[in-house]
Amino acid sequence: MAITVKVKSADSAAESQREQIAWDAVGQFGNQIPDLRLLAFFDDEDCDAVRRYIGAANRGVYTPLKNCPLWPYLPEYVRESIFESDPSSFSLEPLFDHLIYLHGSTCSNEIGLTMTFAHELQHFVQHGDARTRKLAAKNTLIQNLDKELIDALQLKWFDIPIEREARIVSKRIAEALFGAPRVRQFIATKISEAVDEDDAVDWRFIQGVVTTASYDLAGESHRIFQELKPHRREFERLLAEAKDDPVFGDITLRSLFDDFV
């Protein structure tokens, strides 16, 4: 495991508390965490640029750093944390290959911090583990569908299997660390304070999640692609756009819809 947790805070007590919460959450994953270089950056302010790019309700994000579309939107101090100077070549060398970024308002509540961090850590596991990497890439294609098609299908973010699994895991870990009653109260508060209706719908879904139930990521991914078969042409377009990305190198239309592996 090669995780670095960096907490930006002028309050040393808050810094220590947030770092401890982070490691408590990591501990809940056991040996699932990939041995990849991950920076977990906990901000003490919100990044409006990231929210404008992702959405007003965004609480945090996981992303590989190679070809990262978020790069121009991240705060400069986050970007600076990712590199170190190499005196021998007078160049900047990356210290990390993956990033989890949490907004300051997310970090201000220990349950909110835990749930968001665990959610993004599960995405790190999905994308970093050789056993689920291809499944995660296939799910990412669904996330990149045209917005008009997503709206027409009435597809919610939690309908996408990697997103549903991340929500289940995040709630399970929060309950393990803080108890189900406190987590239930936190979720009720988030519903009442929702940024918009989509945010409220998402929190209501999380409210109904039963964390003791197992989740079949492969089976659910296969099921949703069977439902999306009528839109093969749209996935053909997405695969063509991603052809230079090695993550999608051996993913074909046939492997999405006919011989799902």
C-alpha cells in the first residue's frame, strides 16, 4: 500500500483528527487497497472550479492522474503536492499516479469525511485491482454517455454498478466506525440540506442501502449492459474516442454486450 494522506488545515487538532479518520477508513479495507501511489488530499476550503466541472453537489473525487481531465480545475496547491523537483534533470517528477480530493466542507464533518473518502477509496480499488479494472472501465463508459441520453433513460448515478457499490461500501464503513444511528441521522440531515433534487434523490437512495447485503459488481454490470443494448452505436462512439487509452484497449462492443467478461 502506498497511500499518502495530506490534510490542509490551520488547526493542528483538526488536521490530526482528519488524518486519523482517514487511516481508520483505510483500515476497514484490509488488504483490498492496491499497491499504487495515491495522494488523498483533504482541503480546508471548497474548490468552486471542480464543482463547476463535476456538479454543485460534488463532495470529493477520485481520478487517475494520467490524462486527468480535472487537472486544470484543481487548486494550485494540490497540483504542487503531486510533484517534486528533480535537480538532476531540472524537471518535475510525479510522486503519485492517483488522486482523491475532498472539499473542505466535506472534511468539516467526521461522518461526511468518512463516507466520501471511503466512497472514493472504493473507486480506487475498482480501478486499481487487476480483477475489477476492466469492469470499472466498462462502467466509466456509461458515465460518459451523452447527457440527453442519460436523461431520456432516467439513469441515476447510483444505477451505475461501480457507483452503487461505492455507496454501499461507504455507508458500511461509516456504520462500522460511528454506528448506524449516527450515520442514519447524518443522512437525514443531508437530505434536508440537499443542494438540488438530484442530490436529495441520491441521499435517499443511500438512506435505503442495506449494508449487510453483498453486491455482485460483475453480475450487475452485465445486467445493465443488457438493458443498454439498444444504444450500441453510442458505445461504439465512446470506444472510438477512447481507443488511445490502454485501459480500454481490449474492450470491444462484443465484450460489452455479447460476451461480457
